[in-house]
Amino acid sequence: MRFGYIAPTFLQGIHRIVNDQDHYRRIAEEIDSGRQDSSVWARALAESGGDADKTKALYIRRRFAALTAGKPTEAADSELGRLRAELRRQLAAQRKQSLYSVIGVPADSSDAAIAEAIDRIKAKSASLDAETRYALEALGDPAAREQFDRRLLEQLSVRKTTPMPAAQLAANETATPLSSALKVLAGVVLVLGIGYLGLGFTKEKSAHEVRIKEIELHKNVVERSVEIADRVVDNQKTAIEASSALREQNAAARESAQLDARMREDKRRLDQAYRQEEYAAQQEQRQQQAEQRRLQMEARRKAAETEAQTRAIRRQAIQDAMARGNFNEAERLRNQQY
């Protein structure tokens, strides 16, 4: 009986883990490609206060809850709502505590209300006891919560139909020939009820152990997915930084080339201006030399003219002195130096 119950449950758990891995792989691809659900991402960003790691963790948890919840039909949703309403009534009637009491919400709360309650509890305290952690993990997953609700309602229904105590049966007995048979029947029913309750407890314990293993596997998958997502983000960040460094190097190279080109152009212009100034200075020097030569020639010409005039005047004076018979004057004029 016990093995027959555990094996299908374990197989269902393994199947769910495989599906969970597919969901986490899909979420990781969304984060890697930047195609996150905008509303879920915005809510996670607002609740994390802008912290990148917390935003990713909240997005992964909420996106996983949305994927595992699927899109139930209206009939299935109505049936689950009726089940949870009955569960709430049974808990109140039998005054029983449950995981819903741990997080402080009624049993017929919506998945969104459960998620908000879980967020409030996590925001209030960083360290939680084992019961609270189990409640958050069991009720935070819509599929796990549905299984928990069905098992809990089944247990409450069994306890509600448990046979009445033997003392009450004895008080209601009548002195008929069937009293012994009724006592035996009551004892058998009581034993069967106790055995059924024990079986239910064994099933619940086995299911709880399987659920703990599933939660551990689930947690490992989440941590692995977050690690992969962080690694991808780090790789993207490294690639972006490398690309930025390469762009800066290219920009620096272009700026250096432009600076060299400007320096070469400035040098060319300075050389050209220097050559022009040197040519102009040479031209001016040639003009000055030409003007100096012209002035020298003019001075020599004037000196020659003056000398010719002086010789003509002296020759005329000599002739005049000889004409007057003044030979001494004429001799003096000949020997006179000018």
C-alpha cells in the first residue's frame, strides 16, 4: 500500500521537476535575450528597490509561478475555488491550524494574495523558521498548493466521518440479541478508522518527504538558473566593456591621426609662408642692390661731368690768361690741383 502510493507520487514529482526545468530554461532565455514580461519585470523592479539581483530573483519566481499555473479552464477554476471554500469551512468548523495560518491568509485566497503575503513575510524578516519556510515553499507554488489543498481536505473529511467513541456506542445500545454483533461491528469500524487515519498519516508523511525532496531539487534548479543568468549577465557586461574599450581605442586612434594631419598641414603652411617671406626678402635685397648700383653709376656720371666741366673751365682760364699775355697765371692754372 505505502509503496504503491509513493511510486506514482514520486514519478509525478520527477515529471513536474522536468517541466520546472523547462520553465526555468525558458525564463533564462527571456532574461538572456532581454525579452522579459514587461509587467512582471516592472513589478519585480519596483519591489526590489532597483537592486538588479533581487529584481532577477523576483522575476524568476513570479514568472515561474505564472508558467506553472498555466491557463486553467473556467470549470477547473470554479472547481478549485469550491474546493478551497470547502477547505476554509472545514478548517473553521474543526478549529484546525494549517499552513495558511502560518502565513496569515484564509484557505480560499487567490494565488496573487498568497504571493503578496509571502512577499510581506520575506520583507519583514530575513531569517525564517523551518515551518514558515515550508509554508512559503508549499503555498508559493500554485501546483504544489493545489496538491496540498486536496490532501488537506481529504484528511479533514476523513476526520469528520470518524466513527463515534465506544462510550457513546455503549450508551446507545439496547438490550437486543444484536447488541454483541453491534459491539463487534463498532470495534471493527473503530479499528478500520484508526487504520485509515494511520494510513492517511503515513501517506501525508511520505508525501511530505517527497515534497521536501522536490523543494530541494526545485531550489537547486532555481539557484542554478540564477547562477547561469548571472554568468550570462557578467559575460554580456564583459563584452560590453570590451566593446566600449575598443571604441575608445578607435576614437583615440582617429583623434591622433587627425592631430597628426593637422600638424602636418600647419607645418606645410608655415614652410610655404617662410619660403614666400624668404623669396620676398631676396627680391627686396636684389632691388636694393640694383638701386645701389644705379646710385653709384649716377654718382660716377655726375663726378665725371663735374670733372669735365672743371677741366673745360680751367682750360678756358688758361687760354684767357695766355690771351692777356699773363703766362705766369696760365702756368699757375696748369699746375693747380683740383
